[in-house]
Amino acid sequence: MTIKRIDSTPRMSRIVEHGNTIYLCGQTAKDATVDNKEQTLSTFEKLA
């Protein structure tokens, strides 16, 4: 199984794809005062 690194620098990769899993670095919700569902939706919108 291969590892695909996207938007990499010598220090880190913002996105790493391994198999059917994607690992994200530094993605957070716009508003930390809302509930978990809203934070998750906000983060997914940024990824889209």
C-alpha cells in the first residue's frame, strides 16, 4: 500500500493518504464555541 503526500514541505505534509484513510494537519473549525456537529461541518466545508 502506498502513502501519498499532498502539499508537503521538508517538515510536514498537510494531507497524507494511506489506503482508505486521509490524515489532515492543522484543519480546525471556524468557530470553536459551537457544538461538535457544527465544528465538523465547518471543517468539512473548508476541505471541500
